[in-house]
Amino acid sequence: MPEYSSDQITVTYDPEVCVHAGNCVTQLPAVFDLKKDPWIDPSGATVDEVEATVNACPSGALKSHRAS
Ligand code: SF4
């Protein structure tokens, strides 16, 4: 499973589960941008913003955990 990390949070993405609803790229384009590689940059917003967007993913394809 691909992982994308900043100092504060790691986001994982399961492409098999994603329904391509586009919520993530609409809600937080500074972090989720399909034109970039890697397409998820967790350092592009606050941890709270990243977490809120991950939690709003309708399919559960996105998960996150804060660095301990
Ligand atoms: S919000 Fe979730 S289901 Fe929608 S495009 Fe992003 S990863 Fe896929």
C-alpha cells in the first residue's frame, strides 16, 4: 500500500478501494493533486486538515495516522 508521509502524519491510499469520487482533490488540492508525483503531499496543509479530508473519503481508500 503506498504511503505518503510528512513529519507529522502518514497517509495511505488503496487504489483498489478508491471510487474516484474526487472529494480529496476538491477538498484539499494543496495535498491531493493528481497532476503531481507523488500525488499526495501531507505537508501541504495542517495535520488537522489532512486528517479531516482523509476521514471524509467516502470509500475508505484513504487512511492516516499521526506520527508518534
Ligand atoms: S476521496 Fe477517497 S474515494 Fe474519493 S478520490 Fe479521494 S481517495 Fe478516492
